[in-house]
Amino acid sequence: MGEWELWQLALIFLSGLWAGTINTVVGSGTLVTFPVLVSMGMNPVNAVVSNAMGLVAGGFSGAYGYREELKTVPRTFLRLLPASLVGGLCGAALLLNVPDDVFDWVAPALIVFALVLVIFQPRLSAAVKARAGSTQLRTPDHQQLSPLLYVLVFLTGTYGGFFTAAQGVILFAIFGVMLFGSLQQSNALKVVLTLVVNVVAALSYLVFAWDRISWPVVLMVAAGSTLGGWIGGRVGRKLSPAVLRGTIVVIGLVAVVSMGYKLFA
């Protein structure tokens, strides 16, 4: 496995496993895997690239789980798909063209932003559920989508292609405010459009950043997140979301402190 020790690969697999479980329950699994990779000395941009590619496998299993809900909103998905596609391409291009030393400063700020979203996710979810209750009988396929919605989906896709962490939380909040329909329909759109962004970004990395990909990391994250997604669907939902969310916050804060120390040391 090249420059990686067996214990490191085992830890990366476990972080992918935990990330896959967390993604099923509360989202933002990247805030587990990314800090682990950086703490092992991996270049932050390379860590984003390899982690994003590894999490694609778990995304497919999650999207498959929401296939029935997605069938109820096919027109909405097709209308929003181009915005996510273009956004993912722009985000990946931005990541690959930002100097590494600039990303070293940007990454901690993005982690803090993602952590704030994770902390306030319960309130966002409560607001979404309250609104969904009043629009339960209406479907996004029968509403005229606001131009602002397309812009927000594009910007979220750009963010996701650049960093990946918490883009699902952002989309869920946007759909909850701007779309009619049930909570599960919004969640299905969130899961599939997030996967679209990750796939587009992964393909961009394959073509333009082959040298930045660590295949052992991709393999371990993919295996762990796929298994974690399966576990999350069966066991993870029985775990306390507060515990899972707390884990994300603690690991994310450790990453911020670690990266900040390296910048100022």
C-alpha cells in the first residue's frame, strides 16, 4: 500500500466507516475523514481529493436507498441537475487551481462554517419539518421553481466540489424553505444531487489531478463509508444524533486547532 502503514490504513477505514454511518443519520461525514487524513500529514488538497473520491461509493448506496422517493419528484431533479453539475465542475476547478498555501488558510474557515451548520442542524430540521407539514399534499414537480433556487443549488454545488463537507446540510435547508413536498422528497433530492456533485468532482480529479489521488486512501474510505452507510441505515438511526453530532464537532475542532497550529508555529 505504498507509503501508508497498516495501522494508518486501518484508522482511515474506521473513519470512513464512522463517516458513512454519520452521513446516514446527520450528514457531514467529511468532517471525520478529512481531519484524520490531515492529522496523518497528508496535504489538505490531496486529502479533499482522495476523500471525495472515496465517499462516492457510500453516496451511491445512499441514493439507492432513496430511489422510491426520487421517483415522486423526477421533474424537479432534472430541472436542478444542471445547476449541481456545473457547480460541481466549478468547485473542483477552483480547488485544483487554488495554491496549496491558500487552501491551508481557507480549509480551517470552511471547517468552522461546516461545524456551525452541523450544530444548528436540529433547528434547521425542525423548521423544515414544520413547513413540510403544511405542504405535505403538494409536490415540487407541480411548482414553478424560483431563479434563486437554481442559484443557491449552483453555489452549493460549487462549495461541494471545492470542499464537500456539509453540502447536504445546506441543500436540505434550502429545499425545506423553497420547495413544496414532504421531508423525504427533499432528502431524496439532497442525497442524489450531492452524489452528482461528488461524482463530477471525482471525474475532474481523475482527469486533471491524477497525481494528487492516494488510491489506498480512496479504497479505505470507499470500503468504510459503504459499510458505514449500510450500518447507518440499520443501526445508526437507533444511535443518538446528538452523540454523532458531538463527535463531528469534537473531531472538527481538533482539526481546526491542528491546522491553525501548523500555520502559526
